[in-house]
Amino acid sequence: MPKNVTSYTFFLGHQPHLSVAELEAVFGTGSILEFNQIYAILELQEELPENQIDSLGGTKSIAKLIKKEQRNGILQKQLLNLILENLSEQKKAKIKLGVSIYSDKTFEQPNAQFIQELLEEVRHHAKKQLPDLNLRTVEPKSGSLSSAQIIHSGLLKNSGLSLSFIIQENQIVLAQTIQAPNLKKYTLRDYGKPKPSGKNGMLPPKLAQILLNLSAVKTGQTVLDPFCGSGTLLQEALLRGINCIGSDLNPQMVNDARLNLEWLKYRFRLKDSSFEIFPADATCDHWDQHFDVIVTESYLGRPLSKEPSKQKLNLIIQECNEIAENFLLNIHPQIKNKQTLIIALPCWFVEAGVIKLPVVEKLSALGYNLKESKKVKADLIYHRSNGQKDQIVGRDIYALSLKI
């Protein structure tokens, strides 16, 4: 590996295909060496910024790759030796150790008991081999530490050490966790703002981050959201120094978004970005303001707590499709060449399968090119599981540009 290249492991969220597409948009296709449903390994030319995780909606944690070693003998013994070797290199008098183990082979998925026994062995051998080391361990609730455990246990602080092992068929990859998201900040932005929305299906902040990253918008540029609602996407943009233009057909939503963004700027002391919000109809109005990218979520239809009848669903689809198609027709002449439009359209998970809007089959006829991921071949669909019951309405995400 060249000296100026650093390898990182990104542990993926609940929508791994979206997570990989986001990483590709942020770091480039060539940086992704391998990926699966659990993690992606990237080689980067520069060190990651300390707060990189705060802008990646699809990543649970980031670890810096330390070592790759061929598998040999008993797994637990090999992991024990790797941990003790790493502890001996820390040059610290006090360490709080956490261990996570990942495997993409279900028959070889170490559980919490395996790690408990491994850590017991680590403590036992450390007393003999490293008698001057004050070692404490943090045990995961499953086979891996959650982001909350990593943060709350202090494993990212000076005396903390969070090691992640990836068990592959012929080798073991060892990495040290360097970043995990502060979930309290997400909760604050989601529910602590003046006008949180209690409606089902509202845009989650992490998905808003993914959509922004898919657009490749940069700090100092301007994003337009013509269906801004209460401003979730705009607030995530402001936090990254991106200027915002937002509009919505509903004046109450416009007022709510304005209050939320004013609160955000005050609460997080934001001075490097600005916003403008006003009422507008996304299907027929014109935006005279300059913008660099468009990132938005179209109307999702009325919330559904259970699968609707076929007749009801057809009416919802017809309404959503008309709004989406009219918007795409309206915004087309307002987009400049090479500008990107990221749009999340509704789709429905029903017994018959996934139902998409009819307009997605007409994107080319409407004058758009689909910008597809080179790494992810699956449709970019966001679909959350709500407890024991999956949500009926999902998001069908497209990256579009003008046909030339």
C-alpha cells in the first residue's frame, strides 16, 4: 500500500445499499475496495476529518484499518493474540477496551457470549503479560458494540480502545474505531426543534444526509428543496455550511421550517450558511434564486398504518404521481446543464411486492438522464422497519441530470 494511502472500514447502517451509494458519491468509486451488507473497506488519499461521521447518514461507525492477518488455528486464540499484541503497543497505563466482531458468514457469527469469554481471556493474560496495565473491558450486547455503547462508554477518548475484527474466509481484518455518531444530536435535531412533526413518514435526518451526499453538494454552495416541509433536509444542509432555498405549498409548513432553521442557527451557532424559505407550488412556480443542486422529497401521500385496499392505493398513487410528474416537467427548464436533481419518490410495500410511481418509467421521455451508481446495482430504496411491522411507504431515490 502506498504511504499516502490510508485504509478505513465503514460499518454500514440498516440500508447498506444506500450506505455504499453514499460513500461512492462522497469518496469516489475507485476508493471502495470491497463491501457487503455489513461493512465497506475504502482506501483514501487523505486522513478523514475528525467529524466525518457527522455528515454520513448511512454509516454507523468508522474504523482505521490496522492489520490483515491470515487465518490459522483456533479463532478465539488468534483473536486473543491480536488483542494482546495491540494492547502492548498502546503505551498507556490505563485502557478501557471494547471489542466488536463481524462476519458476513452467518454460520460463523460470533455472539455476545463468545466475546465475553474472549475478553475474560484477555483480562487473564493481560495481568501476566502486561502487569502495569490497568485494563477494563466493555462487553457488547450482541456480537458488536453499538454506536451508543462506543460513545457512552468513552471508547473514543484517550484511555479508550475500540477494536473491530472482520472475520473473512482466509484472513482476519483488525481495525480501530475512530468515529461514531452522537445519536443525542440527531434526537435533538429531530425532536428538540420548535416544530417537530409527529406525522408518519416525515424525512429522517439521516436520510436527509444521504440525499445531500448523493448530490455531491459542497460547503458554500446552495441547495434548493421545493418540497421542504418543516425543513429537515435544509437543517442538515445548514449544519454543513450549505446555503438553502426552501419552499412548500403549505404556508404552515413554511412557517414551521423558518422557526426550525432559526432555532438551529442559534442552537448550533451557525454563521457560515444562510437560508431563504417561502411559499411556492413545486408543480408550477419558478425559482429566480441561484442554486447549485436540487435535493428534495416529493409528496408521499397520506400516511398509512395498514395496507390499504387496492382502490385506495390506486387513488394515492394517482395523486402522488401527478404531483411528481408535474414537478419534473416544471423544474426541467430551470435546471442548468450538469446540475444534479436528487429526488425521493414514494413507493409502497404491499403483499404484491413493491409498487413504484408510473412516472419513473417516463424519466427519459421527460428529458432526464439517470445517474446510476457503479457499485450498487440494486434500486436505491429506503424502507424502514418500525418495530415488528415494516412501514408500508418507502422512498424510491433517483439521481437525475438533464438529457443533452
